[in-house]
Amino acid sequence: MPADEAPSASRRPSIETAALVVAAGRGSRAGSGDAPKQYREIGGVPVLARTLVALSSAPAIDAIQVVIHRDDMPLYDASVSGLSLACALLPPVIGGETRQQSVLQGLRALEPHDPQTVLIHDAARPFVTPAVIDATVRALAAGETGVIAALPVVDTVKRAQDDGAGLASVAETVDRTPLRAAQTPQGFRFAAILGAHERAARNGASNLTDDAAVAQWAGETVRFVAGDPANVKITTAEDLMQADRKLTLEDWAARGDTRVASAYDVHAFETGDHVMLGGIRIDHDRALKGHSDADVVLHALTDALLATLCDGDIGHHFPPSDPAWHKVSSDRFLAFASERVRARDGAIAHLDTTIVCEEPKIGPHREAMRARIAEICGIPLSRVSVKATTSERLGFTGRGEGIAALASATVRLPLFPDDES
């Protein structure tokens, strides 16, 4: 699906099984970030987007209905923009003041589509697995009215008692054998769970903590299917950090082909009033001579990146004989090389350059260069190193005839089957 094409609710002619994603919460326990936790990024992608992709990967799910907070439409739109889902994504519906009210609003929005079953899932569980979804759907197909994913409680459980001494004391050890830790999705026959929520709303039963509790309150039987320890719910700021760390490690591990390449470039001085170095204009009594803006630093970095891909050099892609590149800014060359890495599903791990010159002084401009290089390549500042040295008045740089730059690039690429042979 093109990035500018919204997922269509009419992709499939009918909805047998729908997923209802509850994303209307404020997530106050996740810290005071600039957005609720479901819109915060883990591994560079919003939590909600990861949840939607995980659900849509299950073949049994025909459509997804998301319930959002009334203030979150811009955040929602940004999160789903460009998503390519394997099922229909219905327009979002505004939730209520509580989770229970939000689920009811979502069920009402789904009712005209006449689904037979619905899987109700927390937006903050982005690691739900196909196996858990499949087990839930199969149990419903076998005739169950309600099923929930859950795990046996493995820790020893204590009941606490406040004795007024400042610390709670142990009142008793609870038998954990019948206990289960509930997860989502929680799956139901659609008509049964909608009716249960409607009855609970009419009767003021508003303190039911999950949809299984609503179904039980209405007299339905809810059974267990096996959950998954990986299907964690992101609740706190620490959970967000742990999830981000997990995804980052997985991402880097998948790019097991580490490549390091070096490059060298030099430009002579000519008449002028400034030089371009590392994407920064520096006033000087001369300029660097070249077909482009002669930014020797960006040229060397461009060649180093292209070398990690075995993809020629700057002269191959931007020949000086081509007038299109006359006096062009060299940031275009480095951005091109960076994009070539991304096109191979690669990641730039580190860029390093050493500038060799007597003048101008590099120290006052070093941090500005680092920031500009990081910006051009779309990588963190911590992955860019800029150093400078003189040649002790030796050679052409020592005589002040020009500037040289040495660069190295470290790139991580996926291990393709052809590379593993």
C-alpha cells in the first residue's frame, strides 16, 4: 500500500472477526512524556502502530477498530500514517471516561459491521504473538462464548495486612495454583459481549476491571487460553525503556553484517572568502577549489559510506563532468549515501573524520560540524566523531596549499542468505 493511502475499511466484503483496540487511556504511570504511552515510540515506532501491525498479521482478523481519547486525533493520525496493514482499519471512535465505557463505544461502532466475534486488546500490548491470537480465535470457533489469554502465576503470592507500623506485614500466603495473570486479547462472541456491556452500563456496574469481568457479571462463562510471557503490557516509564531497549537490541542483532570502510579526499585552496567543512560555512581568506562546494569532509564521508556497500564512489554517482553538480552543496552527496544504506535496510553505526590542515582552526567549529553531519545522515549526534590535526608544516597541507580529510564509516547490514554461504 502506498504510504499516502489510508487503509480502507472496504478491503474485505465482510467482517467475521474484528479486533477492538482500546487506546483512550492517559497512561499516567508511564511518566510525564509529551504523549500518552500508546503514542510514545519504542524502537522508533509508536506503541499503537506496533500493536496494530501485530494484530493485522493474524489472518483471522478482518478489521481493527481503535478507540481513542477525544484529544488524541492528531496523535492517532500521525501513528497510523503510512501503515501497511493486512486487514481493514476502521475509522477511530471516541472513548469514554473509563476503559469500560470506551470498550462499549467501540463495540457500538462495530455493531453495524455485524462481526461474529471480537478480540478486545490493549493498545499498550504491542508484543502480542500470532500464537496467542490464533488460540483465542480457535477457541471461539470451537463454540466458546468468551476466552482470555492468561499465564499461571509462578511467584509466591502474599496477602498483605496494614498493622499501622509503617510497613505492611504478611497476613497469609495465598495458594497460587488456581491463579492466572490475565492478558489481552480477550475474545468473545460479539453479540454476547455487546449485550453484557450494555446491561452493565444500564445497571451502573461500572467498576469491572476487564471485559472478562463484564461477561462474568452478565452470567457468561469465560475460559482460558495460553498467554505468552512476551505479551507484556507497557505501563510505566521503565516498561517503555525496557521495550525500546529490547527492540533496539533485536534490530541490531538482525543486522549482523558489520562493515567498516575508510576514505580520503583533498581539495586545494583558491581565491575566496570562506570554506565549507562538515556542512558548515567557515569564514577564511581563501576557498576550496572543486566542481561542487568542495566540502572535503562530506566528500570523504560520502565515499566511506558508499564503500561499506561496495557501491562505487562519489565520482561514480556525481561525476564532475556533469554540470548538474556544479557548485552544488555537498550535503546532497552525503544524504544520498545515507539513503543508500537505508535502502539496504542498513543502519549507520558510526562516522569518524579527521581533518588535516594548518588553517582555519577547526576546534571552534567541531560541534557544529558533528551536529550537521548527524542531521544530514539522520543519526544520533553520539554516532559522529570529528577530529582535526596539522601535518606539522609538512607536505601540501603544511604549506597551506589545501585541506585533506580522512573518514571511516561503520555500517550494519542484514545478513542475507547469499552472504551467509
